[in-house]
Amino acid sequence: MTHLPANDETFLDDVLRVTRWRIRLVNVGSAALILLAAAVVLLLAVVVADHVTPGGLSAGVRQ
């Protein structure tokens, strides 16, 4: 590996730090969207079950 001048090393360290932060932000954002999608799917499943079940779901399930 070749030796980089101090300015180049500092620049690369800064770029890597920013890149790590962006990756972390993308990971957190994607996890939040996955949780939101799971909540929507669960809500949709309850609504479908309410419509399919004769007489609808019981009051205890709806709460």
C-alpha cells in the first residue's frame, strides 16, 4: 500500500465517515419503512378477516 499525504488521508477519513453515516441513515430508514409496511399488512389482515367472518370479528378483537 502506498503512503498517502496527510491531506489525502484526512480527506479519505472524512469521506468514509460521511459514507458510514449515510449507510446508517439508510439502514434506519429502511427498518422504519419495513415496520410501517408490517403494520399496514397487519391492519389489512384484520380488516379482511372482519369482512370475511360472518357477523364480523368480536368486540375484543377489534379493540
